[in-house]
Amino acid sequence: MHPLPMSKPPRSLSPNTAQALKTAGLVRHLGSVAEGIGVRFVVLKGAALHALSFVKANARPMCDLDILLSPSDAARLNDTLVSQGWEATGSCRNEDHLPMLKHPFWPALELHDQLSGVSRDGVFWVGFADLVNGGGAEPFPAAGSAVFVPTREFLAAHAVAHGFFHHESAVICYQRHRVFDDLAALGVLEMTDDEFLAGSGRWMKRGLSREEILTILRLGRRLARGENVAADLPPTPESRLLDHVTRSEGDPLYREALWLRQFQLLGGTGHSRRRTFLVNSWHRTFLNRGEVDAVYGRPKHDWVYPVRQVLRPFHLVLRVARYSVAWLKLRARGESPPSAPRARPT
């Protein structure tokens, strides 16, 4: 099955609206492909918020589409899409998903076979079966019989965990003010602490602590009320968190220091952290051609590939040195970023 032809969105549409429409079209297309090969998936994050009308089409930006499948279904759908013209952006998978797929017509696509930061039944992550069997997802017949969407409860849990656990070691890759907007759109900020923990909190037993979750929730409530949280004196947990979020999005020195947290991501969140660290470190250091394109952009001449591959380890060393200097400068000012959260043992 080939991609459906896609006409260009009218010029009068905002970029967010155009992207939302393209993503909705991709969800329907994937639903048809998945049904044809006998696989099922759950639509995640922004695409699910749009599909369920929690946000308006022009209100929330999206960069790609994320879906969750079982490991075997993810591999099967990946192979099918590659045969239809999709291109993997590298050989190294992320802890949670296969290499990102790109296509000339559609938004970029990430096929997840697990979700870190959320948890169930004593493990560090949630898979397709955990979500569907645990009541965290329901069918979405508008996109086909193979498509599911998360419940509001899980969408809120994943928003918090994705922004403040999964991306806390790489905060500059994700605008975390978006988390508060998503929580407001989902209507969970009106809940009491106990109501939120009894609902969405049941999906966050292994990542963020209770205190971290409640600080995020309380900051979201105060921002929704229009309070000047940054002016809190003495500083409160909410004002310190807001300062961290704001600086991670706009302070160049602070952002450089935070890049050191990327090394925490290399070990993943599972039990084989040492092996995962070694495998990920190897793949981040020794790039193939596709990975060179993803990291540095596609060069005009083929001879540039081996040059970039040889220089890659030295480039990483220089980056680590630069990020370390930034961290030391902040520490000398007494402004070191807070420690990144770690998955808690059962």
C-alpha cells in the first residue's frame, strides 16, 4: 500500500494547524497500513491530544508523530513502511523507539515499543500490552480498527513523565512549558493532589518521586491562575522549578551545562544499564553514513563522510570539555542545575 496523495494545506492555515492536519492524515494512513498487516498501535502525545479534541489544531505545535506498538508489531510496521519509501535516520535505536522514520510526504514518525518514565507492575516502562490491558488506552475507530488512543489519565501521566523524567537529562530538546499547557488542556489541574495521584499517579510509580510530581502539578495550577511564581520570596519548590525550566529554554550557559546530562541517558532506565551504556556510547561515537546525515546534515561530497567519522570522537571530547566549563562556571556562581531524577527501585 502506497502513501495517499497529500495536497498542500491552504496558505491561510497557521503552521501548527497545517502540521496537525498532516499528522491526522498520517494517523489514518497508518491505521489502514496496520490493519492490512495485522498490527495495532496507540497514538501518543500531541497527536492524541488533537485526535481527542483536547487542544485546538492551531494551539499546540508538533514535530513528529509518536505511536506505541508491541516489539514484534513495531518491527513489522517498520519493515513495511521502509518498503513503501520511508527512510530510517540511523541504525541506532533510542531506548524507547526504533530509529526515526522520514518520508517526503508525511511528518517524521517514531515507532515506540516501550515508554520510559511511566511504569506498571514493577518495571521501568510501559509497553503496548501494559497500556491496553491496564485500562490506559481505548479504541479509536475514527482512524480504523487497529488504532487506540490513551485515556486522559494516561495522557496526563505521560506528559509529566516525558517532560520531567525522560527529557530531564536532555531538557533543551523539549519545551517543558508545553507540559503545563497540556495538563491544563486535559483538565487535570482542577484535581486535588490525592485525585491526581490515585489516577495518573498510578502510572508513575518508578520514575519521579511523589514530591516531584506534586511540585509539577502545583506549579501548573499556579501558572494557570496567572500567578507570578518567579517572585516567590523566599524561593519555593515551584519557583525553583520554574527558574530551572525557564533557564533551560533561554539561558545559553545553563543550556550548555545541561548537555552533560546526556550521558545519563546513555545508560537507559532498565536493569542492564552498564551494557546499555556501552552499546549507546559506541553508536554515538562511531557513526554510519545515515547517522552522519542525522547529526551533521548531508554533505555535498562523499569524501566528507570518512572525515566526519574520524573526527567524531574528538568532536565529542571537545563538547564534553565545553559543557564541563559551563557547569563549573554555574557552580562557581552557586547556580548549578538540580540533579536529574533517577528511576526509583521497587
